[in-house]
Amino acid sequence: MAKHETPLLDQLESGPWPSFVSDLKQEAESRAKNEKGIEYQIPVDVCEDLLGVLELSFKHGRTHWKHGGIVGVFGYGGGVIGRYCDQPQMFPGVAHFHTMRVNQPAGKFYTTEYLRNICDLWDLRGSGITNMHGSTGDIILLGTTTPQLEEIFFELTHTYNQDLGGSGSNLRTPSDCVGQARCEWACYDTQAICHDLTVEYQDELHRPAFPYKFKFKFDGCPNCCVASIARADISFVGTWRDDIKIDQEAVAAYVGGELPSNGGSHAGRDWGPFDIQKEVIDLCPTECMWLEDGKLMIDNRECTRCMHCINVMPRALRIGDDRGCSMLVGAKAPILDGAQMGSLLVPFIKVEEPYDEIKEVIESIWDYWMEEGKNRERLGELMKRQGFQKLLEMTNIKAVPQHVQEPRHNPYIFWKEDEVEGGFQRDVNEFRKHHQR
Amino acid sequence: MDYEEAKEKIVAGLTKKKSKSKFYFNDLAKILDLKPRVAKKLINQMVTEEVLEYWSSGSTSLYGLKGAGKQAHAEHED
């Protein structure tokens, strides 16, 4: 018999999809049975009380959580998010229900031993409820009490060599795609730079001094598997400067049907024979491909790296050899005020250790945003408020055609005095010699 | 500016403001009249020495004098 009646939550289990309610009930049962004989350090019935408070919120149509707090681990301004229930007498198990964010390994590579250790620690000192992973990429441990925070932090750092992630007005935990570890399209080693910048910017990650959150995300290629372009304040999207490599024999094999298109991923039903004209050439957004005597030709100068042709015919087309990344800035995906895509700031930069050039761009952006950004203003909002030109000036980057979103978008060009020969002063008498009043 | 001077300024500046007990980082940098990067080092030290404490909503971080405001009591953390 459950501790609280939860008819509204039970209804959620009736749908065809997996339900978090069933998961919570399962965890509640497992904690109650305690077959492993764990000495639980927080209330055993935390999951029951969590279900109870959620049911009450559904009934009342309002939340019973208090948001935020002073809790944290010593010296860190992020990584712990205070949560308190405003009905502690009714639900003592969740009177404290703090969240901890754990910095996920680059590329999210785990061993089962690692996962087991994290889960055992969380069963002992937390609610046992996790979120793998939060939208920023961290491992989210949901629900513990204040006295457990330092204990968990000690175990994580000393026993498991792990660290907390970012929260609050901090650099958030950098995240990346699986990169060159598994993917032939990765134009740079995403895991190497993700790890390097995480270590380099520890202070920014743990001690909040930014106007608001700040996110880095690393995508190895323009397929953008971590969607950096849509949600990172600075996104690093892999690209190449030279030509797409074409294996004409493999092109012929795709056309002849010997090789399945899209790596065979649409094999679930018969779509008919592969039609290169219809499925590749006609879909090229810049129309830069054509067939000549049965050979596939690409005008690489027009290619915008949409990746479609490479995705459809991975054996025939490969990314170029002169590889690096593009840096885009100002993306955000908030609930309020609307989402914004990244704007291209650096069209191409080499990604090579020790990443000095990249760090220079990052730090100039931070200097600008920390000084000019209003409280709770994301970089993308600051850019909109002050203009892209100002960002170029502050980062010392010269305007290039790639910065232009569309021609004739803004007919007003504002010159600065030092950009104009002779400044804004002129000799009126000299002018009158050629122009009557 | 040395640390002791900065600490005095911050404590005086924050004690003066009666209506609020939590402040943005920028407010503190303004009190010190320093660039954010420089102010950060001093403010961090004040947190380490427990003159200041962090408050976080999860999305935004604020700073306050240690123990100031209702928060600690309301959360049974004092």
C-alpha cells in the first residue's frame, strides 16, 4: 500500500509511453525492501513523498517547491541547486531535495563500473533518482539533504576522481559529441578540446562571476549532434576548408544499388531504387552538384556544409582534409524571450593544442560580456542590443563576407570618425569652391 | 586595491542597503569600482573567508553577507 494516494499520477501510467511515475514507484519499492541492506543516509520514503508532493501540486495546480538556496559545497558557487518543499510536515522525506550536477565525461563514455559506483553512492546518500542527462549534458542527481552534500562531494572527488558540473551564473559544464572516437566526420578532436577547456576554465565553472549562464558546446561536424548551434553561447562546429573527397566508383555503386544509401538506415520499407538526382543533387541547398558523364561533380566554393550528400553516400563522399572548426556565438534556447540561433563569428579556425587562438577569442568575448552584459542577459541578447559590429570590435575580429546574414538587411552604415579619411571635419571654403550654396 | 580595503568597502556597501540581502556580482564589482575580472579574485577570497556567501536559484547566482536575510532561517540551515 502506497504512503500517499496518487490517482492523478496513476493516470499518467496509462499511456503507451514509459512513465516516470512507474519508475518512481519501482524505486520506492526497492528502497522499502532494501534487499542490499544499504544504510540509507536520507529518508527511506523519499520517493513516496516525492510522488505525494507531485500529486498535491497537480491537485492544487501550483508548485510546492521552493526554488534556490544558499546550499553548496565549500568554495563552489555552482553544482548544487537548493530545493525545499513548502509542505515539510506532510512530506518530510522531501523537506530537503537538493539537486547535484556531476560533470559528465567528455563524449559521455562510461564503464559499467563507473555507473555502478555513481548509482551506489546515490542510493546511499541520495534519493536514488537520477536524470541521465540534463539538457546541458551533466549527470543529474536528484534529491538529497544538506548534510549529505559535502559527503557526496568528497566521495566524488577523492574516490571517483569526478567533479561537480556548472549551475548558476557560471560557465556551464562543456559538452561535446562523441567525436573522432567513433565518427569519421569529426573534423577535430571534440573530446580533447572539451576536456582541455573544462580544466582550463575551472574557476569560471565553479565560481560565479558572469551576468548569467554561459555554455560551450563542441560538434565535430555540421551535423551538429549536440545542437551547439541552437543552444551554446559559443558553439564550435567542425568544418573543412578544402574540397569534399569523391570516390566515383562508390558513387556508381550507390547509383547501381550495390551500396545502400544512408548507411541502410531506411531499410525498414521499400522506397524503390536509389535516385541520386532526386535524393541528393536536387536537395543540395546551394545547387552546387551535378552529374557529368555519370560522374558526380561538386562546386566546392558554393558548398555550405549542409552534410546531406555526405550523410546519404558516406562511402562515396568524405569530408575534406584541411579541417578545423567554425565558432558561432549567441545561441540560446530559453523558455522566456524565445530561442535564437548562433551567429557566425569565426568562419574557420584550426583546432590544435594548446588552443591558444581559440582561448583568445573566448576570453575577449567574456571581457566584453562581463563588462557590458546586464544582469541575467545572455550573450545573444547583448549582441542583439548592441549590434554584431560591436562584438567584432570588442573581439578584434575584422568583418568578412561570412558575417553578413543577408545582403541589404540594414541600409544604414555608421562610420566612425577614425575610419573616414580626414575625419568628420572639413574645410567649408574648400567645399564652396566646388559647390554653390 | 588590497584585500582588506576591498572587504571593508563591500561590507560597508552591502550593510548600507537595508532592503536587499542578495546582490548580483555586478553590484559588487560596482561597489569596488573594478573591472569584473579583477573584482572576481577579491570577491572569491571573501567567499572563501566566509565574509560573503553564494545564493543560487539554479540559473542565477547572487552574493550576500554570510547569514544575512531570511534565507538561512527559512531553510533551517542556521
